[in-house]
Amino acid sequence: MRGYYTADEVRAAEAELFTRVPEGMPMRRAAFGLADVVARELRERTGGVAGRAVTLLVGSGDNGGDALWAGSFLRRRGVAVRAVLLVPERAHAAGLTALRRAGGRILAVTAIAEELRETDPPRHGLLQHVYPDTSVPYRVGQLLGAPDLVVDGIVGISGRGPLRPVAAELVAGVRCPIIAADLPSGVDPDTGAVTGPAVRADVTVTFGARKPVHALAAPHCGRIELVPIGLRLPEANLIALEPRAVGAGWPVPGPSDDKYSQGVTGVCAGSGTYPGAAVLCTGGAVAATSGMVRYAGTGAEQVLAHFPEVIAAETISATGRVQSWVFGPGAGTDAAARDRLAEILATDLPVVVDADGLTLLAAEPGLVTGRTAPTVLTPHAGEFARLTGAEPGPDRVAAVRKLAESWQVTVLLKGRATLIAGPRFPVFVNEAGGSWAATAGSGDVLSGIVGALLARGLHPSWAAAAAARAHSLAANLAAHATTSAGAPISASPLLSHVREAIGTLRELAA
């Protein structure tokens, strides 16, 4: 499993590291790794390293120091390096000295000249450039030069809030790939929240540990490269299941298994208004290699037309023995639907509640809050707000953990970065790598997959996290089935790729 560590956890680990190694060594390790990634990117993007140009955007403190030291290492490889200092008086002294000695060019930026903005028309894009001791208005493009790559060393894990105006103006003027040092500036390190101007990096080089931002704000981070610097880290409270681990743990039939021992999943979904929800949810359970799927509801005709192997009945009591239940997609929110949900939740079986089932629980939380059997709720942001009375907000991890602890259930909060929290258990995150699954009905498929894994007796957090990983992979496979660039999909082709996704995960584990 891959762990993600908060800024406080990383700072504590760094403090311990500083007691074991010479002063300055961790920064130089980080900077050397950053320089190595920049050099590789230059080679891949331009065909060489020597003679290429890199501009460093340098803030105050250690993050700026990482960038400056990396610039000094790049100069030794023949790269033309210029550093634009956003807070000259607080630039990292040792890093600045190292870059100067290596022959890097230093440009210092002071405040934007307000009078330039007050002219008619306003003269935007003008900063003050100081080098070495004169103040001359320069356009952003002149400050940045013509680099092949830009390194973002503006703020690190201590930074909060959006980019300041000068930094934002410089970043907006970049016309080449950006490599972020540790994290993209302007993005919250712990929540991934973006509340204003922020760097959108092509690559992020993180030092010592991955931070929550790298999973929660992946579109701003680009590809993640980890540079070890010797940190001793605790057990992570935010973790991702590696694809190989999902494949290794996915249940497959053993030599003595039969259709009952492989898990019998019960599905109560769909209605006369939404028969497709019954098909998609049931199909998710079938595709997840459930030993048997039993369907209860009014959509039996449509379900059997797609999946003749399903055993269908009109009522829950007539369904027969199951080992888990999935309730909600397209099931309705009337009194009859409420009674069906109550009947299922009154059992001692694992239950997945999705869609309309969540609306019913929002109106009557007591149906679930007293359960002792595993219960998995799978809301999107709007359904989460109905359950709790508030949107998840910028700190989605804290929000999903609070609901899980308060209701003593496992919560799968959908999104590009899907979060899974269970009581007294670390939060799982599944970064989907895209938003191909953001389509009507795809959540119905996901709830069926979760239900099938619960029927096999898997831990609810693991089952939900593994299902989310297989589901997102299936969406990516479906999106790229006809074109390498990807194309919009609907839930039906996503469903048809679930088995392929599971097979791919198992191959990775082989």
C-alpha cells in the first residue's frame, strides 16, 4: 500500500532526520533528486541536457532552497539556469550562494508597480526587476526568459492559500512544462484544495514522502516522482491500494469452491421508472465474479434479458439465501422502497446502500446507525450533503472520516479521487487517473462490484477500495478502447470492461 503523509507528519519526520545526518544534507539529497528528474525531462522532451535552459521560480524558505540547489546541480551539467527570486530578502542563503558559484543568473522581483496598473489602459504584465542594484520595469516574458522547463519552487508544505499576485502573474506567463518541487504552489498540501491561482505542474517531484495533495489534486500535480531522503515515517492514515495488491487480493475460485462458497450477492435495485439501474447494478456484481447473483425487484425481465444466469424474484423474502445485499440504484424513495431498505438493513448481512437508498437514509438515519453488520454507503458529493447537511468542503478526508465514525459505517465518497473511510481504519484513496467514470449509471456498476466483494467476506474498506480501483480501470479501458486519446463513455461499455480490468489487475500481481 502507498501512504500519504500530512505536512505535520512530514515535518516531524524531518526533525528526527536532522538529528541523524549532517546539516544541509537532506536538502541537497532532495535537490539532487529534483535536478536528476529535470535532466531526464530535458533529455526526453528536447533530446539533450547541456545547452538547454531552465528557469527557477523561487520563493522563501526551504522549498526555494531546494530549487536553488537543484539549479546549481543543473549548471554543472551545462544547463543555462536563471532564478527569479520572488522574495529576495528571504531567499535561501546557502542555495543562492551555490547557484551563484555555479554560474546561474539571479533575477530579483519586487512588488508590482501600482502606477503601471492605474494607467489608461492598464499596462498589465509589468513587474519590477532588480539586478544587481537598479530597478527597471520588465515584462513577465523577459523575466522568465525562453526556458525549456520551469521549476516551481515558490512554496512548499508550509504554504497555504492561492498564489500571491506577483507569483500568479509569473506562472500565468509560463509557456513550457512546469516541474513542481515537492508540490504545486497554491494547492493545499493536506487537502488538495485550490482556492485561487495555482501551479498546474506536468511533473511533481516530492521529497521523502507523498503528501495528500498528490492524490487529492492529481490534475495539478501531473506525474509524481518520489525522491527518498531518509525519512522514518509512521503508519499512514491516508493510503492507496496499489494495483498489484488489488489483483493479489481479488477473490478467485479455488479447487474446492462452488457457486455458493464464492459469494452470493443480493441486489435490490431499479424500478418501473429506472429499469436500467437494475441491469447496471446487477451487472456489476456478475462481472465482479460473484459466485451467484440474486435479484429482487420489478426489473427482473430486463435483468434476465441481459444476464440469464441471475436468479430473480419479486420480493426480498422470496429471493433466497444471500451473503450480502446491494440496495438503492433506481429503487425509488417512496414508502415501499423505505420498507424494502429497512427489511434489508434488519438482517445481519453486509449491505451496500447507494443512490435512492442514501436519500432514504438522509431522511431516517436511524435505519442504519444502530447496525453492527458491515454497512457501506457510496455517496457522491450531493448525496453526502443530504446525509450530513453540508458539502464535503475542501477537506474531504476529514469529512468522510467524520461521517464514518459518527454513523459507524464505511463511506465511499465518489470523485476523481474516491475516498473510503471506515471506523477506526485508515482512509483509502483511489485516484482514478481521469474522470471517464463521471457518467450516469457508472455508480450503479460500482455498488454491484462492492456488494460482490462483501459477499466473499472481505473487509468493507478493502472491498470498497478494491472495487473503486477496478471500476476506474474499467472506465479507462472503455474510454481508450477505440482511440488512444480516449473518448467519452457511458455506463454500459464501462460495465463490459470490468472483467478485463480485474484480469489486468491479477496479471500485475502474478
